[in-house]
Amino acid sequence: MPRFDRIPTRILCLTICLALLWLWMPVGAGATAKNNADQFQALQKKLIEDGFNPDNITRLYSRPQVFFEADGVTILFTYSEAKVDYDQFANNWSIDKAKKYMQEHRQELDRVEKTYGVDSRVITAILLVESGLGKNIG
């Protein structure tokens, strides 16, 4: 199991943000680039200040699939993170499920790891906790 205290904070934060955006991204969303720029202006500025490539950030947030969904944010204010039993993700059943997921999605995980420098085990661990490896996307 990866040690999260050894992962650079910036990479971990970006991975989590991208995973959350991907999970909440409805198919065929049609927001305009201008709306995206307005809605995410502060976030884009912070990412660029933190050292991310401005062209990549601009290109990412100008995509029509990236938009602000208020319903998804509302969940964050009603959900108690402290009440989650995280031990459920460290049992043999969950670990075996994650290993199988990594085998099934090896190509995609290798590509993302190579592109962003985030270990595929970290990506899989985040997906396990946040979406049950894609089973819960709502």
C-alpha cells in the first residue's frame, strides 16, 4: 500500500482534483469556455502560482466537459468525512479488488502515470476510496 506521507502534496492534490472532476463530469455537458474561465478563475490562478503549466491549465479548463456542478459541491457540505470507516479499504477483499482493477486498466494507468508522474497504485487507491473503483459515480 502506498505511503501518502511520501507523495508530494501538489501531485496528490492535482490527482484528487482531476479524479473528482472526472467522476462528476456528465457526458455531453455543454458549458462554454468563457463560463469555465469565469467559474474556475481563482482555481486556475492558484494552480499556475503553484507551478503548473499555464497553457495546460488553460487548455484543461476550456474544455466543455469541465464545468461547475453545484449539486456535487452540496454533497461536500452535508457529508461527514469523520464518520467513514476507512478500514474497509485496507481489508483483503478491497486490496484484491484494487489489484484486479489495476490489471484490467494497466494501459490507462501506465499512460496516466507516465504523463502526470503519479504512481498508478496511488491513483487506484484514490479511486477505490472515492468511487469504489468507478462503481459509485454520483
